Amino acid sequence: MKKVLTVCLIALIAVASVFAQGASETASEAKLQKVRVAYMPNYASLCSVVAGMETGAFAEEGLEVELVEFADGPTIIAAMESGSIDIGYIGHGAHKLCINGRAKIFAMSHVGNGDAVIALQSHGIKSAADLKGKKVGYASGTSSETILKWTLESVGLTMNDIQAMEMDASGIVSAMNSGSLDACAAWSPSTFIILEAGKGDAVKLSDNLTFSDRTASISSWIVMDKFAKENRDTLIRYTRALYKGMDYRAANVEETCKAVAKAIGSSFDTMWAQRGDAEWITSAELIQQVKDGSMEKLYETQKVGFGDAADQSAKVSDYVLFDVMLEAAK
């Protein structure tokens, strides 16, 4: 009898051990790896990643995205260099820092048209030529500075011909709305806010499409070289989830606008107005651009457009991780 009880007890212990092991594995599987992701508060920056979060694409890849807001690309790169951010989104202007070796691009986001130079007609500005001698706000090192310089160059002016006022994005909006600036260079959603507040007075002098013959206004997802090498699997999984977000966004624009508005405490109307800020591509289109070489040409055009501000000897393949984009699509 004791022998039977002993055998039964052993069997029960074995079964309990199996259940405990299964529970442990389930708990382990349920634990997501946190990834700290830097963004700017606009539709272009968030549409893919928020769509991926809302549809569970990141969770499926074992990732939990922690969104952290920043004002611009250069400060995002600085935060990544300090180690407080893992992955970041940057607009066009900050790409020169990637070209100069400070970060790697692991996924293209889009080619945009969200930057603009805006002026107040009541301050005597009807065209770009009228910017001479005027107070113009801009954010140094960003796409704001880039489009301002191009706009000035188009009419034979330089930064020395204006009263260039360096400030952050929120400062530009406040200064334009109060009338303490004559003009500014900004990006979406600041451009929409300024144009709406100055309706009838504020006028757009130029945007990205104005200079489409000389550059490609690309926005991208970036990472530090060290993180890319030490956490390649994480990067692949993040990119794969990002692709799912891109595809959801392409087919569900209204729902994506709602999700982004909720994520940053903005209004649906504000997000809806920004849906035309870029050419939004699907993951299949992105991969095709990698394979046929057109994406590399876009980045090359962008690099050339930066002139002396970027290392023109750098190869696109030195700072753009096309292999990550391709592997994530498998």
C-alpha cells in the first residue's frame, strides 16, 4: 500500500512540476521587452508606430513600446547617444547627422512635404525676396533651417540678409501668433497652427515640393550603431512590427488619425489635416524601393542636397541599414 502511495505521490509531483514549468514559460512569454522610442508630436512621426501599437503588432513581436516626446531630431540623437533612448524618428534636417556618422538609419519612414517657410503679409512680406531684413524664426540643425536656407538662396539671399532668430518649435509658433516674428521656417503641425491662426495674413512662401529638384525630404527611423550591432534581433522585430503598422495606416487612415490624436492628446481634426504631409508607402513598396535601388538614390539625393553640411564622401550604405529592412520583410 505504501509503495502504491509513494508511486502516486511521485506521479503527482511530476505533474505539478510540468504545470509549474508550463506556467513559468507562459509568464516568460508574456513578459515583453521594453523599447524606448523617441518621437515628435505629429502624424508623420507617429502614424506607423502608433498603428503598430494599436493593432498589437509590437506585442506579437514580444516588444513593448515606450513613447518619449522630443521637439526635434538633433535632440533625439543626443538622447540616443546618452543611452536614454533606444530607437528614434527624425525628420529631413537631422539626416545630415546620420551622414556624418552619429547614427544609423534602419528604416525609411516617408518622403515628406511638411516643412514650410511662412510669412505675415501685414509685415510687408509678399514673396521670399521680401524676407530681407526681416525677423525670421527657425530651429537650428533641423529641416526648418534647411528649408529656410534654400528659400533664401532661391532669391539670392543668405542668413546674413535676415534677422535670424533661433528658437524651438513651440517658441516659433508663439512668436508668429503674437506677431513678434515677421516670418518663420517650421514643420507640421506647427505650420498648420500658424497658418490657421493667421488666416488671411499668414502666407506660405515655400515648402518641400518647391525644392524637389534638388533634394528628397526623407524622414527615417534611426538607431545608434552600438545598439544595432548588439540588439539586431530586437531591431528586426521592431522593424517587422513597424511594417505592419505602415500597412494598417495605409488602409485605415481615419482610424490611425484617431489613434495618434489619442496618443498625444491632440484633436482628430489636427491629425486629419496632416495626413497629406507625405507620400505614405506600404511595406511592400518600401521593400521594392530597396531592391530596385530607388531608395538608395533618394538618400543619395538627400545627401547631395545638404552640401558642405554633410560628409559628401560617405556612402549611403555606410549609414542606411538596407539589410535590416530586407531581413525584417522575410
